[in-house]
Amino acid sequence: MRHRPRVPTMALARLTLASGRSVVLSELRLSSTYGDMPEGYPCKPLNESRIRALVHAAERDLPAAPVHLVPPPREYPHQYAGGFGPVEVLPSVACVGTFHSTALAPARDPDLYRSRLTIVWFQPTTDVPSDCDTTAALRDVAWDELARDYALQALPFTPG
């Protein structure tokens, strides 16, 4: 048996999912849900377009990881419905995060394999998710069904 000191990873956050699996947030992109909204108002067609654009961008920018959308909560304030239907408001911050965990396949060498998943979700603040205040929807992600294993890449050795 090899004994090697554990090297701490530089994670933005560590979360424990409802399944008990521990995941590490390694990359996080935050944007204003409506910061680039053209004239108009938040409504279902605009929201669906924004969600599709975020998922597509995550798939394009992070092609090695599967992408999962946590269905966002929607509010319907009592405001005048315009030509695109009723006002529908998503939380103000759109988040795209890349998470890592231990390998899904238990037979894989834990020193050589990890699992990864990119998650798109919405939240009301710019706070980095934590075990203390993560939404139930993010904590309930079915990691074992959605994530994918990958082999860690060896860094080339360059003599000093």
C-alpha cells in the first residue's frame, strides 16, 4: 500500500449532495440573468432563450463534461402582461459551475480518475454555494446518473 500525503486541492467550494457524495466546485461563472436584456420585460420566451443560451455556452466552452440544468424557480408577479405573455422572473444570478468528485466506477484507481459535471443553475445572490446555504435543487443533483468519469492527465516532466 502506498502512503502519500494528501495534497489539498484549491477548490472554490466543497458541497455534500443529498446522496452523501462530496463534490468540489473548481470553476464558477456568474452573470446577471437580465443584465443584457433588450427592451421589454422578463417573460417565458425570454427566459427560455436565456436558459438555452447558458446551456449551449456551457456545452461549447466545456465539451469534456456533461451539462445539467437545475430547473430554475420562477416567480409570476402581478404585473401587466404584454405581448409575450405574463411577467415571469428568474432569480437574478445565472451560474455555470464545473464540479468534480471521486470516480463513479468503484474499480477505477482513485489516484487516476475523477468524475465531472457542469451544472447550470440560478440563484438570488452572487454568493459561492456552500454546505450551509446551497439550494435543495442544487444539492439534489443526481450525480451518479449525470456525471462522467475522466482520466487525470499527467503533466509533462521538465527538468529544472
